[in-house]
Amino acid sequence: MTNNTMTTGSTTWVAVGPAGAVGSIHREPDGFHVELFGRRSTGGVFPSLGSAKSAVHAAMGPLADRPEFRAH
């Protein structure tokens, strides 16, 4: 099995902060779908993995450290 990179080979990334998993990003044909755990609505669809990661980080609040994104 090959090692996944952040932009190829994976379809899901889990965002992990100091308190645990905070959300996930799923690659779909129309873009990158963000799901924020513990929220009623999803974070939306973004055109790039970078913009999706930024959206997850922004949703964590202004003083939150950037989460680690783990490919699955």
C-alpha cells in the first residue's frame, strides 16, 4: 500500500485538535465537503483542500490552534 498525501490518494481527512476530532473533509466530484462535528449544519463545499482546511480552522474560533489533518 502506498502512503497517502494531503492532495491525492485519500478521500477523507479528519481534523484533530487538542480535545479530539473536530471535523472532517470529504473529497467529492463537486469539491471538498466539510463536516463539523457537534453542529447541526455542515461547513459547506469548498473548491480546494486548502480552503476546506482553513474553514475548519476558522470554525474552531479565533484563538484555536490549527488542527492536524489526518488522511484516512
